[in-house]
Amino acid sequence: MTHLDSQLIEHMQTQVKFALTEDVGTGDITAQLIPEDNTITASIISREAAILCGQAWLEEVFLQLGNNVSITWHQNDGDLLEANKPFVTLSGNARSILTGERTALNFIQTLSYTATVANEYSKVVAHTNLSILDTRKTLPGLRLAQKYAVTVGGGKNHRIGLYDAFLIKENHIMAAGSIQNAIAMAKKIAPGKTIEIETENLDEVEEAVTAGADIIMLDNFTYADMSKAVTTFKGRVKFEASGNMTKEQLLEVADTGVDFISIGALTKHIQAVDLSLRAHK
């Protein structure tokens, strides 16, 4: 998801509508202190270095508020923002700018943080063949937005949801009876869908490979066992390392030869990039 496809655009429009309804409610009574036809110019800055993400969300905010604000971007999604330097200028109706300020900043500060974290992880392994993946550990309602932000930061998307690929985990295996049974049923339920299966030891890896899995998740494996799994079955299956991965571990994991590392922290350990809107005449 490296661009805003039709599904993401629809979600973005819905998210903005909900966020504005949540904030504006029956009307911005404070903005009514300002004459209806007053105009201002305002700039938004980041108080810290960050990867910009969320242009479309900001634009949609002011579109839904009446489309009476001119937006000039000085940087684009994926660019590194310098601290205290304006990255977008807004000109137009004062009421619209001040009413939409918080909603617009909320989206950008969240998505930019996600993109920034993804960029930090991705840069560590940029010289390797390893891909950094996100997970489904996203903020409710912001799944597609955060997954877009991960790609803006240089990471890649795991499955989007429960519908586009199998991820057969310990509880699924127990309910199905065995790894072999689970994979066989998956092939019947949705032929052609990617089948990934979580394993906890080398015996389970062998069973999963033999049963025809596409991707093997190595959950909390030692580096030695990761290397052994990859060496034994290289070319027959892809491997994903998982389990509380930190930036400090990435290069050691990359050295084992796995194809992917999935990191929940990209989308669940979220803070806000410190943004500020400054109005001027």
C-alpha cells in the first residue's frame, strides 16, 4: 500500500467525516467569535524531526469544512521534516482553518509518528534483503491509514486483515488438530490465498513445510534455530521472524537469512509528533 488506492481513499474520507463530527458536533462556538468572512494565513511546523505522512487527510479535513482554504505544501509524504520549519501553509477562511486545525493535526501527528518509526527500523536493514513488516496491532479505525504510513516510512505491509491471507497460529492449530490439518483446510477454504503458519520449534517448521505452507513464522526462536530452519528449507518457503523484536536485534536476525521481520511496535507503540499551527496576518 504505497499509495492511496480507492479503498484507502474511501476509508480516509469516512475517517475525516467521523473525526469532524466528533470534534465539531453541532458547531464550533469559539470560531463564531470571528467574523464569517475573515481570512488568515497559517503555517504548520513540526517541533521535532519526523517523516511527514498524512497530506491527504489534512486536505480532506478542509475540503469537508467547505473547501475555502488554499493549501500549499512545502514537503510531501515521505520527506524528512526539519524542526521548526513550516511544511504546509494554509490560506483562506479563518473559521475553517481554526475549526479544522485540531482534526488535521491529529491525523498528521499520528501518521507521521508511524512513518517515522517505520523509517527508523527500515534504515537499520536497508543494506540487507530483509523486509520490515507491520502487523494487525493498529489503532481501531486507522488500520489502512497506519499501514499506508508504514510504507511511507519504508516498511512493508503484512496482511491487511483477516480476509486477505491465512495466518495460522497456535490456537488455530490446536482447534484444527494439527499443522497438517490446518494447512489442508486452508487450501480448501480459499485456494490461492497465502498461507502463513506460526511455529515454535524446528519439528513444527518441518511439518509446516511438508504440508505446503507459503510462509513460516518463527516465533521467539533463538538465532541458531532461525539459521538452521532457513538453511534446511531455503527455497521451499519464506521465513518471518517475530516476537518482541527491537531495533538492536534487527541485524542479528537479518544474519540468519530470514525474509521478513514483523514488528507490532510500528503501529501500536504510538506517540504524537509535536506539531503546531501558527496563524499570521
